Amino acid sequence: MPAAPSANTLLPVPALPAAGQRTRLSMPPGSADARLIADLLPLARPLVVLTADAQTATRLKEEIAWFAPEKTISLLPDWETLPYDSFSPHHDLISERLATLWQIRQNQADVIIVPTQTALLPLPPVEYLTAFTFFLKAKTRLDVDKLRVDMAFAGYDHVTQVYGPGEFSVG
């Protein structure tokens, strides 16, 4: 009787298709899809994963983090509102989307997970992200030249002395 495969047996990692080409894989059972994605990470960065729904996207984010804890996994969450709703999405959800888009723009995401329904919606322009996302961490050096370029790109005017809204000065 042949021995049962051990829990550490890896799935064969398929070759990634050439640019502009696509490939189709059958759905692996259980959490094997997360393991397969984690195994693909050395071959492509960033790796974009489209999922059928938001629940699968959330599950994959948690499971890939377990298989590849050193990698940055970003989830672009769904708006969770209907097109005809008269209210906006929750502010935490908007913040999470902006943070994810900022990570992508800064090339800090190893895996980007997007539900298909979310991928069909338009994204804000880069100028909007630049103008409304700003991350600082304690005890890190601020790149003043990059900040100046980002502020100008977002539509702010660089002046020697600030007199009104839409102006900034770096001393």
C-alpha cells in the first residue's frame, strides 16, 4: 500500500504565462489555493489575485499570511454598498481602500487580492491618492524632496510663504 502524502508535500508550482497570455488552473481543495499563491510569490511580484467574492478574498488574505508571513498581502475591499444607495461606505472601509491603493502605488504589496466585483469599478486617479493619502511613522526620516514632488503632483502650489488653501511651503 503506498504511503499517504505528508502534510508538508508541496503542490507543483505551475509556470507563469508570458506577458499578455493567460493560463487556467483547476481549483485546488481546501487551503491549497492559498499555499499555491504563496508558492508563486518568488516568481512574480506583485501578484494580483482576482477572487469570485469578498469572502474568498478575505479568506485568502488570512491563509496566504499563514503560509508566507514575511510577505505583504493587500486586500482591496469591496464598497459594500449598492449603486443606488443614498449613503456612502463606512469611513473605515474608505480608509482601508486608500491605504491599500497607497501600498500598491508605493510598490509595497507582494500580493494584491481583489474581488472581481471590486475590480470592475473605476479607481480614483493617482492625483487623488497623492492628495488624500499621507503616511508617517514615528522615528522615520521624511524625504522632503519626495514630499515636495508629491504635493505638487497632487495640485498644491509650492510657495515661499503660505497665504491660503492649496499652498505649501518647505523650510
